[in-house]
Amino acid sequence: MKPTEPSFRESVDIMFNRAVALMDLSPGLEEKIRVCNATYTVRFGVRLRGKIETFTGYRSVHSEHMEPVKGGIRFATSVSQNEVEALAALMTYKCALVETPFGGSKGGLCIDPRDWEEHEMEQITRRFAYELAKRDLINPSQNVPAPDMGTGEREMAWIADQYRRMNTTDINANACVTGKPANAGGIQGRVEATGRGVQYALREFFRHPRDVAAANLSGTLEGKRVVVQGLGNVGYHAAKFLQEEDGAKVTGIIERDGALHDEAGLDVEAVKAWIGKHGGVAGFPDATHHADGATVLEAECDILIPAALEGVIHLGNAERIRAPLIIEAANGPVTAGADEVLRARGTVIIPDMYANAGGVTVSYFEWVKNLSHIRFGRMQRRQEEARHLLIVSELERLSRDTGTGWELSPDFKDRYLRGADELELVRSGLDDTMRIAYQSMSQVWHERADVQDLRTAAYLVAIDRVAKSYKAKGL
Ligand code: GLU
């Protein structure tokens, strides 16, 4: 990265400032929204392998215009106050854009989870959770963490259990964290939610011919060449769904140890299995391996999906990125400087605060489920089936009685008669959320002559909602 590149936190602020310059906010409100309300730093010791290991963690609260505040907890060596604050700010805007009733927060622990055994990770996670919970930085009504890089269902289950032990009479204890395993208060479809959201975002994008044309593309997702950077939870699910369900061709996969490229399309499942077994993409038999991942990041393709760390597209490589469409599955993968360069070149960027909002959207459903203490669909499913059966039986009777000989195909009957289960409801809610949020962004992009990109449009929609909520509170 060139030395002139701003930090991640500054990058988010630059993008925010570009948007507020086009708004008419009351004096001081702009600053109030931009700043991070508080960041708590915790240093704690855990006795491991015969000695005390000290860890540093953070939980940053960016905006409490709505509570609880929401955002993941990241376990990575890159974690710093700057990073956590940038991510917390993005959570505020993300939640506002997709209309999940939360403020923004983010946490992180500076650790490489691969350095520790499972039981050690449990000790460390529980201790971190204890430190946060006793300060209400984990709490169903105030601050609700979720998975992020380096964390998943396992960590969320430990955190929930830790909170429960400390709050034995809290009937809503399960709602203190989202992304829990299905058998421990979780919801169907949360694990793949962010990747699924990326798929729904792209589907919605391709429903807008004008937007597609702005990216110099045409048609649908069918046959589009996709390059994915990072085959973690988000990148893997996005690539898999786009390949299996939309007919896109995954021509490139970039990982820590280089990249794979195949114009005919890579088998995402096979690559994932290879990484699981060998720890990287090197040696994968059915594709060309490039030791330098940049070769594939800069390769010709239709859609580039950065799905790992922030800042991977920066001033040093932005000029060489050839994809006409970038969808930011990761948070902050394009720096403010690179954003400028790409915008000038006409690259369309579907911004992070929208593109990866599938995770927090399904987290919202999980939180609601936990608070209502009932699985989605439990009351309606069979009743819905009974009513559908009524229609089908009546149609069949009419066909018989009038002698028309019409027959409903067995496939139609099966599908129509089946009442929606939790997973179907989650998908429907996520799809609806992603469609509506895209439309609100796209509308601003096209209606305002001073808005030239989707990111600025997204910020305008989000900031306007946050501002309105502050105003309603009398601030
Ligand atoms: N860590 C995810 C994000 O950055 C999910 C947050 C959540 O579900 O609260 O959006």
C-alpha cells in the first residue's frame, strides 16, 4: 500500500464526508453521527500452557441512535482500535440501510485462533465475554454481538452460555448474541446468510438494466465470470450459490497462498474441500495456480467479489483492476483512494454496507426469534398447508365435475401444498430486505444529479435515516 493511503477509519470518514457534503444536516449533527461514541479496550490474562497469556480486545459502540447496538466480534491479529471503530461505523450505516432496528458496534480480539487448541479458545472467549458482559457490552437489549472473521457458531455458543451463567434470571438471555448454532437458540440460514445476501444483491442488481449497463455489462448472472478473493464463510457461500443457482462461472479464487484461475470455471466445492485438507489452494489439480494472487485479482472478469480483509484494493493496484463490477462482500475492501480511481474509470461498486448486510439481517431475525421464544412458522405452517389443500381439492373437484380433464402437475402440488418452514421464511425475509435496500440506493443514484455512485447513494440513505432518528429523539 502506498504511504499516502489513509487508515481504514479515515477511509470510512472520507466516504462519509463525501456524502454529507451533499446533505443539509443541522449544524453539529454531522459530527455527532460521524464520531464513535465509545471504544472499550480490555486487557486480560488467561492461564494457558503453564503461564499467563495476556490478550487485548475491543468493543466499540459507534452510534446508539437505536438500541441494542449490533455488530460482530472478530478474532484476528489485524484487530486494532482503528479497525474496530471503522467496522462499528459501517455497522451503523449498514443497519440503517437495510432497516434492522440497531445502532452500530463492533468487537475484536487480537489473536490468531490457529495458535490455540479448542479448549484454550473456549477459555479465552469466555473470559473476553465475561469482561464485555459485566459492562453491558454484551446484553440482549443493549449490545448484541455476532460472528465475524475468525469467529462462528462455536464462539457464539460459548458467549451465550457465559452470559447466561452471569444472568441466570434473564429470560431473554439467548438474545444476547446472534449466529448461535441451531440447537442453541440459533436460526436456520444464519451461517450462509452473508453469502446468500451477496447473491440476492447481485440478482437485484441484474434486475435493473440501467445499472447493469452502467457497469458495461448486459443480460443476467448466467455465464458471468466471477473472481472471488477469500474463500472463507462469505466468499465460499457467495461463490457456491452464484455457481450452483445462477449459472455464473467462478473463474478465479484468491487465497492466502496464491490464486487459482480457470476460464472454464472452477468447482467451488472441490476447491473448498482442497483448502480444508491442505490449508491452501496450492497444488489444486484442476486449475492454473498463480503464486502471486494479484495476477487473478487484476484478471479480466465480469464481477469481482473481495470477500476477505479490508484494503485489498488500494491506490497501488486500483488502476490495474479490470472487473467492471465489484461487489464488496468484505467490509472496506476498497480504500477511499482506490474508490476515487475506480469511480473515475467507470467501475461500478456495490458497496459493503449493502452487499454484506445479509449477515446482520438474518441476525435480526434470530434476535426477534429469541425474544419471541418461538420458531418462525410454528403457528402458521400447518394452517397454511390446510388452506392450500382446500384450494387444490376444490380445483380437482371442479375439473372432475365439469369434465375438463385438467390436472395439476404433481410437482406443482408438492410445492404449493408445502407450508413454509423457518429456512424458507428466513430466505424470503432476506430477499425482500436486499431488494428493498437496493432499490432505495439505486433510486438516489439515478434521481440526484450530484450522486455518481452507489456508495454515496447508500451513505445518503443511511445517514438520512440515522439523522431522522436523532431528530425524533430531540437531539
Ligand atoms: N459481522 C457481520 C457484519 O459485519 C454480522 C454482524 C451481525 O450479525 O450483527 O455485518
